[in-house]
Amino acid sequence: MNKAAPFFRTFDFPRRVIGLAIAAGITALMLMIFLAVSRADIPLSSSSLQPDIPHLVRMSLIQAALTTALSLGVGIALAWALNRLRFFGRQLVVSLFATAIVAPAIVVALGVIALWGRAGWINGLLSAFSLDWNGSIFGLHGILLAHTILNGAFAAHILLARLETIPARKLKTAQSLALSPLRRFMVLDWPAISSSLPPLGAIIFLLAFTSFPIVLILGGGPANQTLEVAIYSYVRLSFDLRAALNLALVQLVLCLLIVLPALLMTPSLADAGTSRHLHWPDNKNARILQWLILLLALVGFGLPLLAVLVNGLGPGLFGVLVQPRFWQAALTSLSIGTASAILTLALALGLATARNSFASPLARTALALPAFAYLVIPALVLSLGFFLAVRKLQIPPADAAPFVLILANALLALPFAISVLAPALTAIDRRYRRTARSLALGGFTRWRLVEWPLMGRAVGIALAFGFCFSLGDLGVIALFGTSEFSTLPWLMFRALGAYRTNDAAAIASVLLLLTLVAFWALPPLMKKLSHARS
Amino acid sequence: MLEAEQLTFAQPGQPLSYVYDLQVAPGEIVVVTGISGAGKSTLLDLIAGFLSPTAGALSLNGDDLLVLPPEKRPVSILFQQDNLFEHLSVAKNLALALPANDRQAKEKIANALDEVGLADYGPRRAHDISGGQKQRVALARTLLRQKPVLLLDEPFASLDDETAREMRALVRCLTDANQWHTLIVSHAKEDVRQLADRLYNLFEGRLNPEVL
Amino acid sequence: MLTRLVLTFTLALAASAPALAQQNPTLTVYTYDAFAADWGPGPALKTGFEQTCACTLEFVAADSSIGALRRVQLEGENTNADIVLGLDTSIVGEALATGLFAPHKVDTGALRVPENWRSPVFVPFDYGYFAMVYNTELMPTPPTSFEKLAGNPDLKIVIQDPRSSTPGMGLMLWIKAAYGDDAEEAWPEIAPRVLTLTRSWSEAYALFLAGEADMVLSYTTSPAYHLMVENDPRFAAAPFREGHYTQIEVAGILSSSPNKQLANDFLTYLISPEAQVFIPTTNWMYPVADIELPAGFDTLFVPQKTLLLDDETVTENAARWIGEMLKSFE
């Protein structure tokens, strides 16, 4: 009887329907965007640039592959060190590492420059000892450094969360066996993190492949470029939407082909416990190495962000804080961030729970792919597409702006939220699926009684990602023409474009602080809430 | 002789404190019973070193154990489940008890498996063997480690009667042969009947000797 | 008491009804963000114009002037915009070719614009000159030409990508106007001095202020901001022997606009002395009307020799020239 249960009679039918509907909705939205742009028939008014596409593809691939490898390596090392070490302010450091990826790219780039640049802290320190460092931060290595800061710290954050779900009993067994640090890593840590690596690598690859401002600022010229830059120039310079769309499709297909294997992989055995309260330090040599990694990371990742904070908390801050437009923008940012965070969480949970209810890798991939694909659509194409679609629906663009912003940013944060929630959900599923099934705990009840109480922290992290991403860029509504409607990042870009560097620095530091607070407060808060309910 | 003297564990904000007095002689099996939440696992965690006592002493043959971190204590511990790393083979799970460069590892593993009656199980994945077999493998691993103290936390609770009986016989046999100090925390009457040389009942944070 | 309240309320409603019926017309101006920003010229112009026009002036800000043009192109005949404001001379030709703009009826005869730039369609409202800006304390003797700049291996400059930035495009045209066909040989010599090409002016200027480059491509008027707002006299624009390329900002009326008369009124106001006084200290450009410049502008370097390529040539060749330029950086 059980072998031929019809699809709609399956245990998790509602979850599957919701998940598939979300995936279909995202796919439809992307189709709509592409269709809207391709339908916009604009007569070409000037000659077109002919970018060297194979060259750009090659450069993007090399850069993205290197970024991915470096970021994962750094992320693993850092997660390993943070998992073993205990020190005052550890939680703050963990939050700090999460903020890099959601900070506006230009903030990170300027932070890197403030540290490593010609007039940066490192050079200042060196010249105090009359040493000279003649290297330059500009070039491929500058791009890689900035990307590794962004993505490596993000990877570390995610992987650390995985390490903390190793059940206490396993840790105790390993500890009573006195496993060496290396064996401990191979036996305990690697299985816990390895299933997170492919999707994590996929996200990092996509982000690096489509990176734009960092590539231009730190690239040191057009030799280091991405396809995204060429797409941008098609739209902006020659307004050749066809060509831009074609390139965007090339980028989409190329990227998806590359990340597809990562998404097809079935998750390996994952655990759903917690060992956050247990502390088992490694031996002295390993500890020295861990402190060294942490120190390097703090210098490499923490200091650029600290530089942003320090630069911003200077004289400009007071002048910014007394401006009513600052508070208006802050309020808008917070509202949009909150709405977006909730939407992100809802979509991510819908997709992730549905993924778990399918065994076939194909169905699982079909559910995740749209969320990842969205990450690869160039911001300018998104912007054009949303604008044209909103016009087609005869809604005044300025009225639609907040909703488009919430939706667009929630979708952007979606892969991140999924990568946080999916492993936790998979682990819980493995452990309690049979029990839940025998008790006929369907959809919402299972969520309320089993999943939510066990994954409060993960929900908090996912919310933090959703929230902080939406504090971020306004690129998607660039065309909507909303001078009344401004958010903190937009205010920062405006200030930067009007000589007001101090204002911009102050807003950047406020943004970073907000992000820091979100990542510091939301996970424990959600954990508390989830326990209170259970 | 494993000795706990006024080994105390108290958590701020919790009214009940645990104070343990206990002795286990070589080759002796001591069983501790008690209702859930009486503090049985806390006792094992204290001896194994996963918890630090707030007061009291713990020694083996006069050597202070409290100064040692869990991985350095002369203790093997077996839980009700999750003793094996399921993604590894049985042999690899056993190898974890030996130094990585042990040349005779293969031999020792084969011997240990033989002793628990699982001679050909080395290449199989821990995930794929039964609950009773898993516990046997875990016992085999304690054999390889040769630690004088064996702690068992409800070790047979998830096994069927027959398998549990065999396991108990195995524990008895290994304890005698290796002169282990074996401490079992259990609420199974069978464990008491079949294994206990001495019996304690844990009630309101205190160990009370009981007559067998 | 209650009756009186209800009566007052009804009367108030009745009084407001006719006002709603003959609502003021709204003049919609698409522009770039900095123009409409709180510290830009937008708010002052809105107040000033609305005092006389019996209308509502609405600025709709796109991320850039090109963005504003693109939006109008996308919206076509159905656009709400009456005016696009802020296009510069490097894109005027392209804007004209879209056929979306109608001739204006504004008297531009008295305006003082470099090269005496005029157009039947676009009204110039301010201008400036591109220049390499530097810190006089850190560099007492700046290069006096692109040749000198290229010849000094210790120099680092930061410029903008011509594909994404208006000043970046300006520099490309500057070199072309100064060196003509030799531009193709000039770029490879300048390229080693370039630290990086940024996406926008903001990023380049931020890099410069952070001390990463000795010079940044900006405007001759940039030092005025530091002097007048920050009271910081250290910055200056380096006079270049080749001359300085001119940027003229213009506004045009869309042929689809139902408010053409009002639009012409606004452009007339825009170039009048009353409106032009806002330009120097809010947009940091030179006004086109003959007005007294604010104190601080007298300290600025004013190029004797100015360069400007004509719109058609630019439109026809820009893409090819950008390609030439970028090749030198690969």
C-alpha cells in the first residue's frame, strides 16, 4: 500500500505544495523580469561597445573560483578556531564576522583600503618602524582579499553554527577517547561541516562572479573585470537592452551550470544536537595555531570593519544625528529591514521544509535553484525588469518602491537564509521524522512542537540576514525616482556623491553597528522565544 | 580503588545540590539506580570530567583525578547510544582508541572485535549495524583503550532482552579479566540482578547503599 | 455645540471642494539624485519657482542623469516627466537622437556658456571644467600637463570608468580633444599612473581623500567645497597645458509634455539670476547667468584654454573611443 501512495496523499503534501509554489513564484518573477526587459523595444541610439566576452568570462571564472576556494579555506580555519577558543567578547567577534557580507560593498572596500592602502594603518605602522611596504592593494589580489573578507567571514559564521550542533554526547565520547586535534577535526568536525560546504561554496561563487563595485574599486583597471560590468555598460552606455539581456542569460546559465552539482548533492548525515555549552580545548600546539588564526582574522577581517567604525564615529557623527532626514531614513531602513526579514524567513522555511520532504535530488534541486538563480541576475536588469513590470501593472513606480524593495531584498537574502536553515532542518528531520510520522504530526504542528523549539538560533541568524540585506542596497529601485523615500545606505551614497565624506563615514558606521546588533541579539533572542513557546 | 569523597555539584539558582560518596574496587561492578533526574548522569559526568565539582575529592588508587581534563582521565565511558561515529566503519571507530601511528592497530582491532564476538565486522559502516552490535563495538573500543575505569550510562536500555543479557555477561567477563572499576548507572532491575556487586540508590542528590 | 461643529466641518469640506477641482498643475522634472537632494539645488528651486507659478514642482530623482534619460526612454510617450534636467554635453547627442525632446522657447541669448554652446532643444543651466584635483600640502608642485603626469613614475591618479561614470567619460573626451588621433598613443602612457578606474565619482573621490592617490579626476570647482564648507584650503585643481575639457549641464522639455508653457517658464526661471545664485554652492558648478560668484570661487583656477567636442562627433564615436581607452589598461 505504501509503495504507491499518490502524490497528494503523501505525508508532507501541504509542505510540498507551499515549497513548490514559492519556487514557481520566484521562477515566474524572474521570467517576468526577463520578459519585461526583452519586450521593451528601444531604438538603439548609439554605437555599441563590443566587450571581449570570452576574456570577461575567463576572468570572472578565475576570480570567482579563487575567491570560493580561499573563502571556504579561511572560513573552515576560522570556524575551527572559534569553536575551540573561549574568551571575553567571543560572541561579539562571531557577530562581527557575520556583518562583513551584508555591509555595502563600498564600505568593505574602503575598510580594506583604510587598513592595507598606501595611507592605511598597516603602512602607517610599518613606516613608524621605518619599514617600507611597496606592494599595492590594487589588482586581482585586492579583489580576492576583499572578497575573502566578505565571504570567508560569512562562511566561518555558518560553519561555526554547524560545529555547535555536534551533539554533546558525541563530543564527550570523542573527548574520553582523547582524540588528537587532527583526528577530532576529521572525525567530528568534518562530517558536521562537509554537507554545508557545497551550497556555501555555490553562494560564494555566485557572489564573486557577479561582484561589481569591489571589482572596479580594487581591481586597478579593466584588466580585472566581471561580466556584470559589461552588462552594466550595455545598459548605461548604449542602452542596448537586448545585448544586456543576452549577456545576463549567458551569466545565468554559466553560473547555474557551475553550481548545479553543488545543489544536486544529497546532504550527508547531519546532527541536530547542541554542544554550545561544552568546552573541550585542544592541546597546546593546536591552541597556539587557533589563536594565530583568530588573530590573523581579527586583523584581516575585524580591523577593516573597525576602521569603518572608527572613521565614522568621528566628528561627522553628531552632525548626522541631528538631521531629521537621517532619522527618517533610519526609520524607513528599519521598517523595510523588518518586513524583508520576515518575508525572507517565511520563504526560506517554505522552501527548506519542502526540500526535506523530497528524497529525490532532482526535486530538491528544483526547489533551491530559483533562489540561487535570482542571485545571478544583474542588479541593473532586476531594476529595469521591476520598473517595467510595475509600469505594466499601471502602478505608479514611487508607490510600488517600498514593496519592490522588500521583495527584491528578501529574495537576495533567501539563499543565505536557506543555507542557515536547511542543515538544521535536515538534521531534525532525520532524527524525528519517523516519530513525527507515527504521531501524524503534520506541517504546522510539527513546526511548532519539534522544529521551532530546536532551531531558534538558526531562525535568528536567518532573520538577521534578511534584516541586514534589506538595510543594504537600493540599486533595484534606482529607476523608481523616489527622492522622498530614502534609506540609510542611500543616504550614505548620496553623501558620498556630494563631497560629504564624513557624513558617509558616519552613516556607514551606524549601518555596521545595526548589523552587528542584529547578528548579536537576534539568534539568542529567537532561541529564547522558541524555548519559551515549547 | 576509585573513590569519590563528598564530591559535590551545585548550580547557582538550583535548590538541590548533589553530594556523592562512593567507592569502586578493581574487578567490582557497582550499580547506581534512581529515578530520572536524581543526578545519575551528573555523577558520571563528574567522574569523566565533563563537569567540574564545586567541592570534594575524586581519586583512583590515591591519585587525584580532578586535576585531569576529560581526555586524560583513566576513564572509558559508554552511553545508551551515539557511542560510534556512524559515518565511519567499525574498524575506524575502533582505531580512534589507538594512536594514529600504531603499527599493530589492525591486529589489536581484530582481537578486540573477536573478543566481543564481532570478528568480521571491521569493514562495515557503523550506521549499518544493529544497536546491540554498536554497543559491543563500543565495548571493544574500551578494551583497546585499557582504561581502568569503565562508566556505563544506561548501556543496555535500548537493547532487546537477549542482547542485553549477552552484553551484561560480556561486561562482567571483561571487568573480571581486566580488573576494571566498573560503574553502571541504570534503572533496569536486570542490571542490578545480573551484574551488581554493590548497589546504591540515588535519592535527592545523595547515594544510599542498598542491600542486594 | 455639536451642530456648530458639524456645520463648520461641512463648510470646510465645501470650501475645499472647488480648490480640489481646479488643482494646481504639477510640473515633473526627472533629474539626478544629487540635484534633488536636500543639499542640492532642488529644494531652493522648488520654493523659488512655486512662489510665482501657481503650480507644484516635483523633482523625481534617478540614480544619475543617464538613469533619468533611460527612464524617459522606457516610458516613451506615457512618461509623467515634463523635463529631463542634468544631461551633460557628452550625452546630449544621444538624447537628441531619441526624438523624445521638443524645442524650447527660452531666450538663451544672454547666457555665458563656454564655447558659446547653444541648442534649440536643450537649455544649458550650469557648467564646469574637468581637472585633476590634488592636495597642495602633499604635492607642492603638481604636473602641468598629461605628458608630465605620464612621465612621473611616482604619481598615482584615480579616475572613473567611462562606461559607468560621467566624469570618466569626460576624461576620455578630454584626452581625445587634447590629443586627437594621438589619443591612442597617449593612453598607454597614462595608464601606468592610474591606480584604478572606479564605478562612480564618489568612489574615486573617497579613495583620493583617503590618501590612496595623489590626484583624482574631478572638477576645477571641487576645491571650493572644501574651502567654503569645510574651511579646508589644502585642495587645488592642477592647471594642464593641454587645456581643460568642459562639461555643460542642460535641461530639455519632452515633446509628450502637456505642460509645455509651464516647462518653458521653469527653464526661464532656471537660468534667471534668482535661480542661478543657488548653483555655485549647491551644485558646485559655474552659473550660466551673469551673477556675482560667492567668495571662495575667486580662489579657484579658471582654465584659459577650454576644450569641447561637438555633440554629434561624441555620439558617433564615444563607444569606439572608450574601447580604445580600455585597451590600454589590459
